[in-house]
Amino acid sequence: MADLLSRVATGRDRDAFAVLFRHFGPRLKSYMLRRGADAETAEELVQEVMLAVWAKADRYVPARGSVAAWIFTIARNRAIDRLRRQPPVRFADIDDHDGATDEPDGEARLMEGEMEMRVRGALDALPDGQRRIMGLAFLDGLTQAEIAVRLALPLGTVKSRMRLAYRKLRASLAEYMEDSR
Amino acid sequence: MRIGHHPEEATVIAYAAGTLDEPLAVAVASHLAWCGACRRVVRVGEAIGGALLDSMEETPLRDDALARAMGRLDAAVAAGVRTEPGGVDSDGLGLPYPLASRLGVPLDHLRWRRRGRGIAVHALPLSANAPGRLLLVRGVAGTRMPAHGHEGAEITVVLRGAYRDAFGRFAMGDVAELGEDAEHAPVVEPGEDCICLVATEGRLRFGNPLLRLLRPILGV
């Protein structure tokens, strides 16, 4: 994936873009539908996200996360804007703050797929209750309070399960990131 | 800056998932602009979001979806990449970007409304669809705030000065995240006024019925 995006960034490679579109487009449509878009809006939001991928491809830095994670942030911000009808609140690109990385892009691109597999493995290994909550937050876009109502759980339980899930996923990524807090 | 108090990890993860309402998101983002440790929590959160997105089922797109996108590529570039905010203090206001971009002027140039002895507030506008409130609260050095609890979550980010309460000392960059049950009675440290960004989900609730009379102090 990182190679495809790099071809888009450096060579404005339309074939590489088409491959990315065929992979992410149908998934992005599922995401927008789950966040409450109607079919028409979901279709348009997929266009907007993928066009942003094309226009901003040179801003993707492989050492900082997977292509899927980068595309997720674009999709998330569109969903907040259009479906939640609130402005997405950016804190300046994380990338702008964390400074340059000394990881060569080539090596980082190799690791990118590996990192993605690690997170997916760790997600699959979560207990059902924790995985369900992560899905309701990240894919359905529900707040912690909404998740608590949906699952008939105390708010504190929702928070503690999110924290537990986060810690396990962070551990799976430990060797790819600097130590977290 | 030494930051001793952070938002809960679950709150930062909710920010990464894109589910915090505007006032809470502005408060968390303001802290993030100053806190590398919490930015790493966001990065893990976004990795989780990416992996979940990538493992979603596929919903077929309209037959012409790819062709339509291909036809719009040149226009997308011509329209320009949205310019991302620059640095932490991009406007030279000494404030984190998410706040600086909303205020546009230094804290000292704001119109503050007095809410009783030693306390002034400035309400920040939110979009029509955003629940909750976003306030700047300024306490004169040495001020004791009345004890109060909260009906919903409240996130406070210290922008200048410092205060103490039962939970500890909070200075620039620190976050106090109070849940529904928490009560506190902050005391502003002597020496410098304390200015905080306060994001609330619900209305403040005063424990003592007499203290309800103090509601106007905070304008809530």
C-alpha cells in the first residue's frame, strides 16, 4: 500500500491510484454507511476522501503509520464534518510536531504492512466485549455515553474496556513507536 | 513544559475515533498541541482506526465511481491541498493552535465578563450542532472558587498560571478531567492569574443548594 501511495505522490501514477481506489473505496463506503450516511452521501464522501488521497499523497509519511491509518484520518474528518455536522478539530498535523524521522522511507514502507498486520492480529485477539466497543467507537462513531446506552453498560465500564483495549494494541505496536506515556 | 496531568487514555482514543463533541475535542486537541505523549496515544488510535477500516466488509460502489474519481483528479490538485496548521503557536499568541485559530487575538485582548469576585469568563462560539459549552475562565491570583460538581464530563486545560484542588496542582498544559461525580474547589495560586479552557458536556451542578445561588458566578 505504501508503495502505491508513494507512486501517486511522486509520479502522479493513475494506475496506482486506481488500485488504491478499488481497495479502499468499497470499505470507505461501508464506513460512511455505518456512520449514518445515506447511500448517495456515502458514495460522494468516498469520492471526496479518495480525491484528498490523490491531492495529499505527498504528505503521507510511512514511518508514522499505515496507509490505512492515514486514510482513516481523512475519512474520519469528513464524517465529523458532514455526518456529525461539527467541524473536525485538528491540532496541527501530528507530523508537524513530532519532527522529522530518520527512518528511511524505503525501509519504513516495508514495515508499514507489518505494522498493519500486527494491529489487526491484536484486534482479533481482543476479548469480544473490548473489540465490540472499539468497533462502535471507530466505525459507528458512537460516543462513550452512546456506547454505554447501546450495550446497557455503565459508562465507567465502557471507558475501562477502551483503555484496556488501547493498552493491548499499543503493546502490539511497541517496537514500531517510541514509548508512549 | 512539564505536563503532569493528562486526559484519560479512553478520552484521547475517543478523540482519535472522531467521537468527541466539539467543545471536548477543542480541549483535548489543545492539550495534544503541547503533549507528545498524548499525541502518541492518538497515533495508536489512528492505527486502530486504520486496521478496523481495512478489515471492513466491502460495499459495492456505483459502476462509474472510479471513472468519476479519475475524471476529477486534476481538479482536486488544482483546488489545492488544504493547508494544515503550522506550529504549536502558529499565530504567536502563546496558545495551542486549536484555540489560537478560534480566538485570533491574545487572551489579554478578549472581552472578559466578570462573574463575581476574582473570576471572569469568556464564552467561545461553537457550531450550531455542537452540544455543551466552551469557556475561558480567568481566576485572579489567590482566588478561591466555590465547590462545585458536574452533570456531565468536564475537561479543563490550563493555559496560563496554576491552581490547586484536591486532585493536585495544575499548571500550563495540564488537563483536569472531571466526571459526573467529581466535586472540586479550585484555588488559584498566588503570583499570577490562572486562565483555563473549560469544556463541558453538561451543566454544572452545585452540591450545596445554597451554592446554586453561585451559578451566575460561572455564568452556567
